[in-house]
Amino acid sequence: MPKHQSETFPEDPDFLPPARRRRARRILAPLDVDERSLILDQIARRASPSFDFFLFSSTCGLVMGIGLLLDSPALLVLGAVFAPVMAPIAGMALGTVVGSVQHFLRSLAGLLIGCFLVFLGGWITGFVAKLLTQNNVTMKLSQAHIHAQISWIGFFVLTVGAGLTMAAMLGSERNAIAPSIALAYELYLPLTIAGFGLASGQPFLWPDGLVVFALHLAWSVLSGVIVLALYGFRPLTLFGYTVSGALILVGITLMIGLSGAGAVVGGKIGLPTPVPSATLTLTPTLSPTITPIPPTSTPTFTPTRTLKPTSTHTPTPTATPVIAIVSAPGTEGILLRATPGGSIIKSYLNGIAMQILPENFILNGMMWVHVIAPDGAEGWILQSLLATPTLSP
């Protein structure tokens, strides 16, 4: 009989070394072998992706892509509602804890297929956006740029959604529907943005969205492992500790990225567009030199008849427009905003000429200038991202 239990549940405490047996018994919610085996079997069945999982994943990607195209937050939330229960995340966490490489890879493969369908939905809508741009249709895409960045708010929503989804999967899959919406929002939306950016060619969307998705995926699995540990399922095999350690390293990398340091910031991927510190080059201005005039004798003027002057037309000088070139070191271009630091209108690549208008505004110690783009779009850009040609005196 003990041999049969060992085959059903490989981490039977009766067959573990004494040190691991003591660690297995130090749990918050003690469960016997039969209870643990039953819960693990239930989660394993629910974590296996079905046809509905792939169908709703593709629907979610299309709806979110349309939401990005129309810059509608409501459609983005609706896309998350269409998303299936993110049960493969629970399956990956389960495979990590019990040390089952086969179960971990099966859940990961099912999740990646669903992610590919979501990515495809974003690619389709991004291709439509490219066609509209070629027809001179202006799109804001502010929601796409916001969710292609790592943020504390998104990280918090992801942690809560993944933790509650894992906790609900321990009881009933029906209870996991609500928290799974938050989890799908933080996982599927960056992936949709990546596909959208790849097809549309918009800067700062690809591969930024893909990096954010990868970090969110690793952190969501780690959150599921933590919840299982609180319920008494601890990694007791080398595979469990190895994957958990790798996930913790990814989590640390995520924390470094959120703090504004490390390779993520150095590569300017998945973070807000940085403002480069430009080096000011002083152009010398020629100062007029006063040449003294030596005194001369005062002549005696003979009164003469004064002629009536003829009126002449004095031409009014026309101001020469000031032209500046887009120059953002380390990036592909800049973002044109409706107001200083406000919503995004369009993006332009380096080398584009902008006409500088007289208005300027200082916000948080940085100078914003009013410009007109070659296509007629009017907005505000940081002065440090523009290079003004030096005029000859």
C-alpha cells in the first residue's frame, strides 16, 4: 500500500529524507496525503487547455486589438472579459511545485498557443492601422503606449489577479473567473500591443509589449507558486527549486526595472520614453564695436532752399520660420503631444524637420516648445529632443 501511494503522489512525506519531511510538515494549512493528491489532480485537470481556451483567446486578441485601434479603454476591458480562465498559469505553478517537468511543459505549451492567437489578433488590427496611416488617417494610440510600459499599478493588478486565480483554482474553477479577468488583462494586453506594433510599424510598441508580457508571465507563475506554498505545497524536488529560483530572479529583474535601473532601462524597452540630457552648445554672438569719431571742425552752413521730400515705401520684413530637426539620441524618434506632458498625438522618427512656433512652456524644469509637423499636425515637444541648425551671423 505505501508503494501505491508513492506512485500516485511522488512527494509522499513518508518516503522523503528526514530534513525534507520536516520542511513538508511546516505548512500554514496542513493537509494529509490524500487531500493533497486530490487537490493536485483537480488542478491538473482544470489547467489542461481545451478548445474553448483557444477560441476565447483569439476573440480576446481581436477585441483588444480593436480597442487599441480606436484608443478605447472600454474595449480593452471588454477583451479581458472575453478571455478564458487563465488555468495554464495555475498548471505551470503546479508543475513547478510538484517537480513535474511534463506537466509544466504541457501547461506552458497550451498557454503559448493561446498567446500566439492573441498576438495574431493584435497583428491583424495593427495591419489595419498601417493601411489607415497610409491614407493619412490620424490615430492617437495613447492606450497602446501606456500599456507597453512597466508600471507599479499594472504590477499590483497582476499580483492580485494571479494570486486570487490560483487560490480560486484550489476550490472551484467557477470562482476563478473574476480574478482571471485581471490576470488576462495584464498578460494578454501587452502581447496584443506587441503584435499591433509589429504590423503597424509604430515605434515603442514592438518589442516593448513582448518584454512586458514575458516579465508578467514569470511573475504570475511565481505568484501561483507562493499561493501553493501558503497552502502547504512546497517545492521538494530539484526541478521545483530550480524553476522557483529562476522565477525569483526574473522577479528581481522586474523590481530593478521598476526602480529605473538595470538593463531594461539601459535598453529603453518597456519603460516610458526617457528624456535625454542634451549638452548645450553656445554659439558666440558678434558684439558691435564702437569706433570713436575724431572731432572735426564745425562748418558754417549757408541757408539753402529746403526741398519737399518724396514719400517712399518702406518694406515690412517677413519673419523667417525657425526649423528644427528631430534628434532623440538612443531612440528611434519622439512623441508629439497635444499639451506639454499631455496625451500623445503621433510619433515621428529622427531626422524629421519641425517648424518652431513662438509659444513655449516650462513643466517640471523642462522646456516644451510648440511645433508644426510636416504633415500639418500641431503639438508640443521637449526642446531637448530637437536640434536647431546654427545660423551664420
